[in-house]
Amino acid sequence: MSIATLCLLLLNAMLVQAEQPKLDETQLAKLLGAHFQEQAARYEFFIDAAREQKLALVPQPVMRWTAEGNFGAVWVWTRQGRAEVIGCLGAFVNGSGKLEGFHEFHSLTLKPLQKVEIGTVRTWESRKPGVEPRPIANAEDPADTEKVRLIQMRNLAREFSAQMLANKKTQQLRLTPTPLYRFQSTNPDVLDGALFSFLWDNGTDPEFLLLLEARQTSDGPRWHYSPARFTWREVWLTRDNKELWRGAEHNEFWKSTILNDNYVTCAMGLLDLDAIQQPGETKEK
């Protein structure tokens, strides 16, 4: 190959590269958002062994977030209106400076979740109920109207605090006053409910979730809470300066192929942005 030919090939490569400018953060978030939407729609969750009781995906993500150059979106799957699974599909910059995907889920079911594939090499099957609702001590009875019950849930959420251990320091997570997801259940055991999120100061990525529900009891409807971690880091929940729940650093992640906990987070491999930009050719490698 002559020097002239080599120079021409290099010039052509530079021109092609110039025609494909690097995506800015807004463009990248939009591109990845569409990619995550497609992936979320592929998941099928069932709560019965016969796989007849399929959870319904809420069509749009309940939130999108950014944190230090990382991106993600949060989806909810329901049954009879009640939130049963919450998942985050996102991307982070790995140690090599490359963009890598991850999928994160927490079961909110009241019975074990049936086996589901995460990517091509992992399966998730929670072997116990996703949450066990606990009565909220000294809470007033649920109101008769939806509007007032929402006010009650917001006030109750403010009584809880969530902390997380990060970089060997205790981080106080901040509550978002507006529910991440409010649901109206057709299940006679659940009058009302909402998911609240707690965020770290480095972005809008939810690290902890608090599920509040007005559940039927022998004494009538009563408010209940369920803690749900949304981070691999150690995290805990308090109310009135009393610790109610603590989750140790989560070890079942990244390299495990059979996942059994109520919470799972999985690295999904490097993201091929060129392939993602081509409809019908999204892939990870």
C-alpha cells in the first residue's frame, strides 16, 4: 500500500468520524432511555407456578435519573393496581471509562416471585415474599377519601429516615415528598398505597424505597410500611430515632448467575451505542 493510499484511507476515516459527533449528555440520555424502554417491555414477571398471573408493566417509567454521568430509568410492574416489582435499568461508567449497562430489581410481592431471566446468563427467583408489610405504630386511621389519604402518606413518609454507608461514611438520604408511584388497588385487602424514594446527594438515583399501604385488618384499614433497598450498599431505616430495618452490604450481584434475594442488581455488559442507534439492532456485549 502506497503512502498516498494510506493517507487517503486515514482522511476518509477522519471524515467519517467527523460526521458522527460524540453524543452530549442530553442526546445520550434520550438514546439510552429508548433502549431501556425496549428492554423493560421484554420482562415478564409471574407470581404463580402456573405462570398465569402475569404482572402488568406501567407503560412509562415512573422516573428518570442522572448521577455523576450515569443514567437510569425506573419502572413498576403491577397486579390489581398494586406495585409488585420495581426495576431500574441504567448505565454507568466502569473503571475503564466505558459505558456499561445494569439491571436492578426489588420484589414487592407478598408471595415468592417465579423464575425470570435477566439477560442471557442469569435467572432471578425470589424464594420468599418480596416484602412483609408492618403496621405503623401510632398512625391515624386511613381517611375515607383518596386526597386526604395522599396527605396522610406524605406526612407518614416524613416520619421515616433512611441512611446509607458510602465511602466509609454515613450518608443521610433525602426523601422525595411526591410519591415515586401512587396506586389504586382493586385488591380488597389494599385500600391505597404509594412508593416513596430516598435519594443520595450525588444525583437523583433512588437508593432506598418506602412502600406505604392502607391494608385491611380485623380492626379495619390500617397504615403499613415495607422497606425496600435499591442499592448494594449497607442501608437502614429509622423512625423516631429507632432503627426499624437494616440491610447489610449486598453480595449477590455482578458475577452471580442464579439470584434468589428479593433485591438483585446485575451488570449487563458494555453498551454498543452504534448498535443501539440502529432500530431493531440493540445489543450488549
